[in-house]
Amino acid sequence: MEFTYKVRDSRGKVLRGLQEAKDRDSLIRNLLRQGYYIISLQEVNRTSPVINRELFSLKVSKKEVLM
């Protein structure tokens, strides 16, 4: 799984990143171990909305259904 995150370091600097992790809890443990305060964490959805829209808007004719 891939996640985007926003954290604050010990100096108060806000950092953003993209990281691969087995699951959400693994990433949280990893970021906390590095001394970061987690502001937000979001799983990246790799499915493109454009592709989904195109796939589900395809029409099948009655002739094709009967084949």
C-alpha cells in the first residue's frame, strides 16, 4: 500500500511525503519511531477517476448482449 503523509518534526517544521508500507499501522509506527508528530495520513488510490468513468460509461448494444 502507498500513503501520503504530513508530519511535524521536533523543530516544528512540517514535512510531506509518499511512502510504501504494509499497512497504515506499520507506517504510523515507522513515522513515530523517527520522532515525527503525525498531522495527516491518507492511502493513495491509484485508480484514475477518468479511467473508471470511461469503463463504466461504455454501452453494450442489444445485439452484443445476445451473442
